[in-house]
Amino acid sequence: MPRESCCSVKICGITSIHDARLAADAGADYVGVLVDVAVSERTRSATQAAEIASESPMPTVILLYNRSTSDIQEIVSQVQPFAVQLLGQESPQQVEELKRTGACEFWKSVYLPAGSPKNVDIPAVREEMQAYRNAGADFLLFDSVDVSLEKPRYGGTGKTCDWNVAAGLIEESPLPVFFAGGIHPENVKAAIETIRPHGIDLCSGVEASKGIKDPRKLEQLMEQVKYAN
């Protein structure tokens, strides 16, 4: 039976066909596979990502970080994903160039500081969202950047940004937004009801260990998503 929910779910950091199937069985809508992202413990090669995408029961989104346009086009040709999520500082101009290929959807991550909202430059984020919309991006993804580290970590932090700030920005976003950062089965219902995103995106919140998904946590997550209103 199809899942009845107003909120889509993307399970990210998928490292195997087995875990893609676990996510599908739980009722998720998308899986995400990091491709050659050196800072992540969950990264896979383009060859491995192609194997997962070809066997995944649901649309596969591959995540790339600060790659050249030609590199992205080559990886897309090899993997044949449903969408590419651009994780880094890729410009609206690059998104526009990629969209002209028509090869797949292109999603763009936008980062909000984890923790306190004091350092969020709201006008700058608004401008960034509009620029990516004008460039032809299909979705935006709000994720957390952990600036407490010696070198800031973009995404995969397991930390949350300020939900009220995110809710305000999502309400006025020119594109549908997935929300990520510190989401897990215990807080997903509250996150959906507070932030009202198009979808939620999570990784570590449903893991047994890094890179290995926990079927019980996936089931608990989807149960809570179903009850969100």
C-alpha cells in the first residue's frame, strides 16, 4: 500500500543495494548515495553508485561535492541517477549549465549554521534560494553546517539548525525544500509539524553504525512520518 503522508522522505548515505532495499521496504521515497566525497565515511565510487542505482527499488539521488561540470556529466552518464544533489559551493551558473543537458534533476544544498540562529544571514539565504531557482534547480535541501570544528563540516553533522529560522525560509522558498540535519525517529514528527518542508532527508538518524542502516529505526521513522500532520 502507498504511504499516506504529505512529506517525502530521502534516506541518504546509502552504501549498499541491501540498504537501498531496506529503505524501500520501510516506505521511503528516495535514496541518496555519496559519490567520491572524500570527507564522508559513507562515500562510494561511481561504479558502486551505478550498481546501487540500477538495483534500487526507488529513485536514486547521487551526491557530489564541488565537481567540475564535465566531471558531473560523466558521472551522471555512468550512474544514470534520478537526480544529482550538489553539496558544495556550486554556483547558480553551473546549475544552469548542467540543467541544459536535461540528463536528470538537479538539487542544491543550502546550509544553515547548526545551533544558534544568530549567525544566519537571512537576506543572503533568500538571495541564494532565488538564484538557484532562476538557474533551474528542481529542489533545495536545507542542511546544517557545523562551524564549531577546525574545518567547517557541511552536512552529515547529525546536528540541527534553528527550526524556526528554517520554517520561515521554507515558507517563502521559491522551490520545494527538503530539510536535513539531526533528524531521527524521535524528533521527525515534531520537525515536520514545525518546519513544514516538502520532504525530510536523513542519514545517521537511522543507522546501526556509520554506513549501515538499521531496519528497526527505518520502520520507526516512517511510522512517525505517517502520523505527522
